[in-house]
Amino acid sequence: MNPIELSVFSSRIESICDEMGAALKRAAFSPNIKDRLDFSCAIFDAKGNLTAQAAHIPVHLGSMAYAMASIVTRLEWAAGDMVVVNDPFMGGTHLPDVTVIAPVFDAGALIAFVANRAHHANIGASAPGSMPVSGNLHEEGVVIAPDYLIRKGEWQLGLLEKLAGLPAGSLSQDSASDVTSVGDFTAQVSANRVGVTRLQQLIERYGSNGYLRMVEDLNQYAEILARDSLLEIPDGEYRFLDYLDDDGLGNENIAIAACITIKSGEVEVDFAGTSAQVPGNVNCPLSVAAAAVLYVFRCLMPERVPACAGAFRCIQLKAEAGSLLNARYPAAVAAGNVETSTRIVDVILGALSQAIPQRIPAASHGSMNNLAMGAVYDDGRRWDYYETMAGGMGASPMGDGLSAVQTHMTNTLNTPVESLEAHYSLRVLRYQIRTGSGGTGQHRGGDGLVREVAFLQPATVTLLTERRVNAPWGLNGGGEAERGRNTLNNKIVAGKVTLQVKPGDVLTVATPGGGGWTE
């Protein structure tokens, strides 16, 4: 393929992922998907290797890219199928992130897959919002091994009822009451249908053989560019150690260690020295660890490198089975996807700062500052809500860090105050930048934010937050950022905790800043 054809093909296939995301956003019911944009869309080849993705959520996309091959080979596929999965030990991340996969056929031959992953605030966990301070996977909600949500075009209503938490038979009788849950699953199906249609049109344009040849060329091109960019990192071994604050069940200063070996454009990341898996939910499957590693090295590649499997062929990782980053079933993993993945990024960046100091930023706020809440009433009504909150970005050689932004493993939006108050019995009293919380230095770290919420009805609240004990670090003499702080009615509460609140109670989350940088 000549360079112009390659560029046009790459743009066309990426645009399909973008259109899938637009359809999902427009069709979804929950603020989590339609407002915060907590979803991701991608295309894979017939073996489950990444072909293209939209610029959505890094932890979603990296984990799908790493684990999709093991999912698609488990099943027999037919036109019209949609398979749903959330099991972290079968290619998922954590249970609220539900993936829906659809095959793409041409003339009876399986050519590709489209997939999307979206966060559901209610997946049947032991606490509203489905992000509990858990000690076991099954406390975190319904575990979905790969199963057919639609089989040859026919909805499997029993499975959909189970996933939506509805009584058996309620959908066939048209008596379902939880419109949001059902609506979000059907929105995911709709997004995949858009992807299937557009990809079939693209395959028809080029022909099956032409399309497959272009995918192969795209991967080869991405691999060449990726290796060339990684050659800019000096050969050697680079090590770094950082700590999670705790696991919510009494285990503190949980180590994450990495040794990065660079040799002639090849990268090996070895997590030897990392803590063994812990009772609390900061464990993660290897796919989540891989997502963090792939994200960092993708950031070091030129923007023109296609986001496909070829870009990652020169990157390998090792993590001992049973360790924090390669946990064994049924380890609790709810916070591993959000908090531990973020700390892995800090560790990889810390190690690379020894090799290429003029390209690496200080630590960002290092937490998704997870807030989950909701209530179940005597008449059967319930509400569930979940959000991640932004913080400060680490300063870099390029300048000061940004304030009050999502960083690294998530790029979701905030939930607008108007949407939050319209959907739930809450009032937002304060939402502002936490001035002065970024680290000092030649370039200052970005500031975190403060979000203060008053409850109008009784509710259950869960916080899963980090950098409340171990501050985000600066680089080259840059200062540490301010740690985060959580309070209920002005009394400090733990970083990972479940609370029962009553009307009039006020929860305040002050998120960490980013570290400073000095030359």
C-alpha cells in the first residue's frame, strides 16, 4: 500500500470507532455514559488483535488490546451475535466495566470484531454504585463469563434481565422498571451495530483480501514507527518503586516495583518485587497492568503511530502469578482497575525518568478519586451513582501541570452539576480548584479540586481514593504535591471507606495536586 492509501485507510477505520462512541453516547441513559463518557470502542481482527481504537479510556482500551484474543477464541461465532463479558480474569478490568463484542462477517467468513466497554453504576454489588470496599470478587457484583447477549440476532432476555437486576420474565411481559440498566445495554448493542455496518461497508469497498492486506500493512507500519521511537531510549535497566496507600482492609504501603530493560528498541517490564495480592480490592488482573504499560509507551511514540497491535509487539511484561498485578481468582479487583493502574503509570514514568529525564513529567495526582453512592428503598426503588474526580497534572519540562483534569488511565469528563442534581437527591455546595495543592518548582504541578456534596436523603457512600498518605512526587528537585483529603461533616474519613449518610450530611473530597518539576 502506498503512504496515501495507508493514511486514508487508517483514518477511515479509526473514524468507525469514533462513530460507535458517538452512537453509544447518544443512546445511553445513565449520566455515567452519556455525560462522563465512561466508555471505549475498538476494532479487532479475527484473532482478537487490535486493529483500531478511538481516543477513549486508556485502561479500557489497553486491557482489551491485551486480552481480546483469549476471549474470542473461547466461542463459536455467527452473524448477528453479541457476546457480553465483565469477568476480570477472562479479559475484563473490574465488574462495572461491561464489554459487548460483535463479529463481522463477509461472504460467510469471519473477518473482524467490533467491541465497546462501558461502566455500569449498578452491576449488583454489595454496595450501591458497585464499587464497594470489597474483599472478594463476588462482593463486587455479577460476574459475567463470556456469554451470548444476542445469539444469531435473537436477544437472550434471561441474561439481559439478570444483568439489569430485573425479575425473570419481566422483559418478555414488558413490565421492566429499570429503564436505565436495560437502556445502557441496548445502547452498547446499538453502538456495535453501527460498527458492524460501517466496517462491512469498508470491507466491501476494498474486498476481503484487500481489507486484510491493509490491516497487515497497518500493523507493519505501526511496528516500524514504534521500534524507531523506542530506539530513542538509551539501552539499560531502569528501576523504580512506589506505594499504594492501603487496600481498605488494613494493609498499608503496598509496593509496586518495576525494572524496565531497554535493548535496541525492545522493551521488557518486569514487576518482580511487587507486593503479593492483598485481601482488599486494589489487586488487578494482568490485562490492567498491561494497559498501564502500553499507555506509557504509546505516549512516547509519535502521534502518527496507528493504535494497533503492531505498535505494541516490541513491549513485553512479566508479573508473578498471585502478585498484586497478576492476581488469582477470586481476588477483589474493583479499585485495581482505577487506582492501581494509575500507580503503575507513576512507577513506569519514574523508571523512565532516569533514562530520558527531559521527556518525563512528575507524578500526577495519582488517583481517580472514586465516589460511588446510592440507596435502595422499601418500595423497591433504587438509585446508583458513580464518578471519578480530577486532580492536578504533574509538571514537566514543557511547563506547569494543568489543574483539575483527569490524567493517564482515564480521560472521562466530570458529571455536570446540573445533571447530578437533576438525577439524584443531592446538592453540590462547592466545586472549585484547590488552589496551591500542586508541587512547587521551576514548573509547578497542577492543582486538584474540591467537590462538596450535601445529601437530601439517606444514602450509602463508598470512597476508593489514593494519594491520601503517599504524596505525588516531584522530579529533579520539584516539590511534592498536596495529598488528597476526604471529610464527612468536616471530620476526616479514610481513603477507602463505606459510609452511611443522612439528610443534611456534607461530604467533601479534596483531590491531590501534581508534582513539581525543576531542571
